[in-house]
Amino acid sequence: MSFLAVFSLLHFAYPSGPRTLLPASASPNPYTAQTRIVASRIIQHSYRILHRKTPVNTQPIPRSSYDYALWSNGGVVLSSLTSPYGYDSWVNRLIGKIGSVQAVLEDDLQEAITFQDVVRVTHVMVDHIPAELTNAIEIAPCKLLLWGMVDGEDNLAKYHSLRSSATGPLCDLLTARMAPALSRGMPFVPLVSFDYNIHAANHTQLFPIPDSVVAAGMDFGVVVLEILDNWDGELTCLYRVGIYGERRT
């Protein structure tokens, strides 16, 4: 890669100078953590440039491939329900996707996305840089939980009906917790709990919402992706989230 390309990637990572994501008290070496973040971003954008014509998702796509989380489709990170150490950079807006680099300082790490439309969610997608292109794959998310914010009388009625009729794993999921760590007092329903696998052949991974949850007929204007654990890294890097489903008509 040419010097100009590397310079451009650095400009993507630091459009107006370096940003300090970690307070001095949060890490014994914030500079090292920041350097790793920059390196990961350079590798990621290099990969996009060199492989932009190569399809990376060979998994079955949802019936509707419209990604409601894309910034170009109206998806926006909702800061009031997003962990304080996350950010929605203009870099992600420029390349048309939702993504963030976040510091794991506590167990509570989440990113909220609001849609332009109200959506019946059917799938969630998580993307990370391929393991062969980074020496810090441990910062990839591992265990995740997608929540939908329940809004409106019709959705609340469907939510209570789902809670009363759920059985098996869905019942366990509904009774384990009522909301993500940061909820602002709003009601939430867990949509799906899943694991991102860094050892899988495909680094873009798609996870369906259980049929019993989709059949409840709830639709959402806001979802929260909660990261419960990573692969034993000091930071967690969430590169891209996709939300698929059907627009309410």
C-alpha cells in the first residue's frame, strides 16, 4: 500500500487529531490502547479497499436485505442509550455503516441504534475484521444480546402476551433480565442472545431472531445491542452492526 493510502487511512482514523477514548485512570497505558485502535482501523479500511469487490457474506441473507442500521438508510447511534465510552464517528457515517470503537471499563457495554422507520426485526448481523488480518482478534465481541425497545400500547400488549406464553429458552431469556444495563426506564424485550465466532470461516455473521419472537408481531424504532463479553481482550471493538426485517406498513 502506498504512503498516500496509509496517510488517507490515518486521516480516516483521526480526522481532527487523536482522540483519547480512555481516561488516564482507566488503563496503565492509554497510548498503547489507542495505538491498537488506530492499527485495527487502518487494517480494516485497507481490507475494504483491497477486497471491496469480494463478497464476504456467504450465509443466507434475510428475505429483505435492506439494512435499517446503515447511516445511509437512516440508522443513527442513540447516545442516550449507548455506553459513554462508545462513539459514532463521522468515519462510519462516511463509509455508510454503524460501528464504533468502545472501551470496556465495566461489564456494561452497549450500543443503541434508532431507525428511520418502525421495523419488525428478523435478523441481526455483526461484522469484524478477519482474524488473519489482525493480531488483536481478542477485542472482537463474543457474547451479545439484542434488545428491542417496546413502545406503544399495541406493542406493550404483545410484549405482555409473549412473556406470559413463553416456554423453554425464550422463557429463560425473558425472566433472566428485564432490560439492558442502560435503559432510561423504558421497557425492553430481549430479541436474541448469540455468540460471535472469531474462528468461523465468515467474519460477517448473521443471526436470526427466534420465530416465536418474530411471531409476536412487535415492531421497533430502537434496538440496543449489548456486548456481554469479548474474546479476553482489554478493549472491545464493534466494527459493524446490521439490522434486517420488515418495515411496518
